[in-house]
Amino acid sequence: MRANIEHANNLYRRELEWMRRQPQARGHKARYREEAFYELEKVAKQRIEERQIRLKASTVYIGSKIFECQYVSKSFPAREGDSTSEGKTILDSFYYNFARFEKMGIVGNNGTGKSTFLKLLLGLEPVDAGKFDIGETVKFGYFSQEGLLFDESQKVIDVIRDIADYIDLGQGRHLTASQFLQHFLFTPEQQYNYVYKLSGGEKRKLYLCTVLMRNPNFLVLDEPTNDLDIKTLQILEEYLQDFPGCVIVVSHDRYFMDKVVDHLLVFQGEGKIKDFPGNYTQYREWQKLQPKDEVPTPTTQQPTSTKGGPRDPNAAPQKRRLTYKERQEFTQLEKDIETLTAEKADIENALSSGTIDVEKITELSKRLPILNEELDEKEMRWLELSEFA
């Protein structure tokens, strides 16, 4: 039974991504696959016996004032002595008032400043202008991409007990450090392993447990899904859905974001940030529905200015069009997206076929998240350029 659920969970996330596409994008003769998906969903949503109860922690009280980003600016200058280096603007007089119990996702291409924004909020990076006005009751829990430097000679259970012996669930109930670790799939035997024996993914999971065990009321998570297995991701999704506080998540995992956030900040580069009231998939669909800007074609009836003469002040301003370089990039992106989508489909089919060996499964499983991230970035860039195509 346990093996069946584990296998179903692996398939379920891949098939769910396919199901979320528009019907016309799924291909023909797919009815059998839809029927198989719903059967798979029944198995995947079963819980192994020790995980029957969802963990609902009782956080420290959080007041009505969370934080106000008061016209914050941040940029990085070009590297001195490097003629190829260019300066970068992250925020340009950005204002935002974060609401109580808000769960926000931050998305955008690499290098647009998503992680920097988190560090500015937490005071780990200085602002150039403006400030973050943070409420007195806010207690941050920060999960960074850099991870945590553990004492490798410690046992797993001792890492957590050094923080707290138990976590409060409210109404007089609590979960011991050992029970908390077990909820995040550290078996009793693994809890008494030394940290140096853990894999990279297990250390990331232990790091996540140290953040949650401190009982924050505002979670700030930077790429929390990296290196986590499917079952741990499902547990984290449930935890964040039930979390009675505030959340900011940076992630390239579209499915994960859709499950846990209801609001987006889209970092578009050069200090441009779009505030979108919805999840990742809703934003992408919204982008596709936006009318493309068109430049009116001049006709013989339209007045023309003489060379060097003044432009008609009443004429409609010309809207930006793609440069030659951007048109080349746009064409290449379409080809790249088609190639990556085909590769993704091949990998998913291979993983679900049951005919490949363990070594190949490991290789493809490592490639898939990298492929998804690359595909998301290219699709995001394609959407940006499509507004001017």
C-alpha cells in the first residue's frame, strides 16, 4: 500500500500539470488519460496511517500592522573596472502595504531581484532610499537558498531540540520535537542519525524544520521546493495552506505556488514590479489574454510632418515595438519552448512507463526540475515580449 501511494504521488504531480492545460493544448485522443488521472488522484490523496492528521500549528499572535514598503529604491552599480558590467535596478520608489494573513508569491526571471527583495525586507541588505516599516508583533521565519550551516556532529533530533522541545498546536495540544520531525518524514531511526550522514535533500528538509519549529508568524521562503521530495512537498503545501499567519514565497514551481499563494508580485526587471491579485496560473492566463499593442499604419489621409519639422502634438503617441534583436529573441524563444516542452513530455512518459532502470530514473528525475525552471523562465520572457510583437 505504501509503495502504491508513493508511486501515485510521483505520477500525480506530473499528470496534474498536464490536466491544467487548456483542453486544446492536451492533444487528441486524451480521454483515456483524463480518466486515468482521476483514478490516480484517488490513490495519491490517501494518507499513510501516521499522517492522518494535518499539522496545524498555533503561531505567535500577529497584529493588524504587518509591514509597509515605503517607496523603497535599490540598485547595484556596474562593477568597477569591468567594461562589460551593467548596473541593475531592483526597486524604484516601490510602495506596498502588506495585509494581515496575506500569502504572496514572488515570480520573475532570474536576476530581477526576487531574493534581494526578501533580504531588504529582513534587513539583511541595506536600501538606497525609503524604508520598510514593520509591525511590532511580526516574527519572521526565513528559509534562504543558501541554507543553514549545521553542526555535522549533532544528531538530527538534537538540532530540533536545541530550538524547542515541542511546538504548540493550540487548545492545550502540542507536538514533541520527535513527533514534529516524524510529520516531516524523519523516521525515529533517522532522527538519531548524525547530520553528516544526511543527503542534500534531507539537510534542506531539516533546515525547513528548524525554521518552522521556531514558531514564526510570518514565513519568508526563498525557493523552498528545491531538493525536496514529492511527499515532503505535499506536507509543506498543507502546512502553508493551514498556516495562521503571513507568507511570502519565491519559487519557480508553478503548481506549488498555485496551492499556497493568492497574490503575486511579478518582478519584470529594471525596477518594474506588477501587483497581480491571483495565483501563478491565473497570471499566465491573464497575460495571454492581453491585447497586443499595435502601431497604427499610416495612410495617405494622415498628415505627415516634414523632415526635421515639429511633430503634431495631437497625434497619438507611437507604442513601442520589438527591436530587431528582440524579434530574433522572440523567434528563438518559440523554438526553445517547443523543444523543451517536447523534452519534458518525453521525460514524463519515460518516468511513467515503468520500463526504465533505476539509474535512468535518477538521471531523468534530476533533469525534470531544471527543465521546468528553464521552461518557466522562457515562457515568462515570451509573454513579456509578446506584448509588443
